[in-house]
Amino acid sequence: MTTILVTGGTGTLGRLVTERLRADGHEVRVLSRHSPPYAVDLRAGGAVLDTALAGVETVVHCASTQRGGDERAAANLIAAARRAGVGHLVYISIVGVDRVPLGYYRSKLTVERQIEESGLGWTVLRATQFHDLMVTLLQALAKPPVMPLPAGLSDQPVEVAEVAAELAGLALAAPAGRVADLGGPEVRTMDSLARAYLRAADRHRTIVNVPLFGRTYRAYRTGAHMAPKRTVGKVTFEEYLARRFGNSGQRA
């Protein structure tokens, strides 16, 4: 039985990774900011982090925040993992962190490099955006009567449970470096995703495609955030919507 630490283990992804590893019979410690016995803010580190890592063979690093500090958190985790003699650090990243000039993406890329240079055995998996995040975005855009969408954009959402399963498998394998990207089963226009969401949620909005400007928008328009050659996910956006909203969400 392997002892594994999952950072961010109460989050959307980390919780599923934890459940899967425990179901397979492994001892899993959950590290998050507010959940004892390993309540740690990785940005601060501290003695509890060392306690959490004692005897751990593998760390799955899912903790992340768009409020800043991921690089400092990774540095503290890596230093503590070295002290504890951890053999394998698995990190979940995002497809396009090296191509989309968003601050959060740049931070994720920096963490990738910190892990690569850590001296630990490591594995990095990049995934496309989760279905959950896509719905959160579309819900926000659908608040006014007219739903604005960035013109000319597509996306490739993936089921979070499939990413969790992949991470769990990687955690139980030998360090593999940067592995192949994990993308959702379909590349879809934002317009088609929005219409599927509106049908499933039984909402009625007028969709207006709005052209935007800037380097980040250009990167998204060129598909820098997608992995069209890695459509390995199985669960479609409509299937996710049907489970979440309780209807078919059939595509127009």
C-alpha cells in the first residue's frame, strides 16, 4: 500500500483523486488550508507540512489559486518533499500554459519548471478546461438578457473525473516527466457550448458574438488552449449537462 499526499484534496479535482486512490486501497492524506489534521496554507509552509509529508512516497499537487502565490507554494512543497525523501511529485497543469499569455497560465508554467528542476522524480499532466469551469463561465455570461460571447473562439472541455482517474494512475506509476496532454472528446465552438448550456438549464438568452482584442484573445482564437490531437476524454459536454441539470441538453 502506497502512502500518498494530495494537495488541494478537498477541491473539485483533488477530492476525486483522493476518492479514487482510497478506493484502490492506498493511504491518502489530504492537505488543504482548512481541513485538519493537515490544514496548511502552502504559501506559508510550516511544521504541519513536514508532518503531512512524513513517510509519504508520492505527492499529487492539485492545489492552486488564481489569487497568486502558486510559485511560493510550490517552492515550499518541493523543499518539504526533499526533506521527507518523497520519491514522486505529480502535478496537474493546463494545456496552453506555454502559449497563452495569461498571468495564471504563466504561474502554472513557472511551477512546472520548478518541479522539473526540483531533483525529485516528477510527472506533469496538462489538461484542457473542465466541464464544471465551462458551465461557471457560461452562467456568468448568461446573467444579462443578452449573452455576450467572444467571437471566433472554440474550447475542448473535459470531464474532471477522467482527469482524476488519469492523475491517480500516474501517481501509482513511476515518474514519467511531461506526459501527453489530456483533452476533452470534442473541439466545440463557444456558440455551440453556450446553446447546449441554455437548453440544458432551460434558460432563454439572445447570444451576441463580440470580437475582442489583445494577445490573449489571439492565442485563444488560434486554439493555443486546446489539444485537438488528444481528444481522449469520453464524456461529452451534453452528457455532463444532462447529469448536472437532469435533461438531455441535445445539441442543435
